[in-house]
Amino acid sequence: MAEGFFNFYNKNPEYLAISAGIKPTISVKSSAIEVMKEKGIDLSKQRPKMLTLEMAKKAHKIYTMGCIESCPLTPPEKTEDWKLENPAGGSIGKFREVRDEIERRIKKLISELRLR
């Protein structure tokens, strides 16, 4: 969801969000696809990606969802933990709640980076 929001709102072609994890699932959760469609963002063609050391090295900034302690690939000097609850297994309402919080944080991030 964060990748979708950042790449949707970002107007600076020098920046691109890539979402990745240390234990990616086979596919994006259907509930995530559904709630993002409600915001006009299509995640249906996205595939979960494994976070690699190369990705971490190239990243300007890394944001985690509450798993910073369990991810050895995230350099502390450029990692911020957003401490977001993983909505997987939760209700569609939980997905919307997490989606809205991610959207709020992404908009704030873009504003701070003056990317618009």
C-alpha cells in the first residue's frame, strides 16, 4: 500500500517507492487490492518482493511496519519504523484503517521531501 500511495502522489521522477519484505507472501492480499481500488490505485498486478541487501543499500530511506528488530538488512541510519499493525488476517475494516494511516504518512513524507 505504501508503494502504491507514494508512486501515485509523488511528482518527482527521481524518487520511486519499492515495497519489499523479509518474508514476502505469494501474492498481494485481495483485501489490500480491494481497499486500494477504493482510492483509485490498482495493486492487482503487483507481486510481493524479497528485500535484498542491494535494495537496502540503494534506498534513500527505509520504512518498516514494526519489524525493524527482525530485519537485519535495514541499516539503522536510514531506517524508520512506522510501527504499523499488519492487517493480514484482519477484517476489511482493519485494512482500511491501516491504508488510511499509510496514506496520511506518505502524504506527510512527500510534503517533507518537497516532492510535489
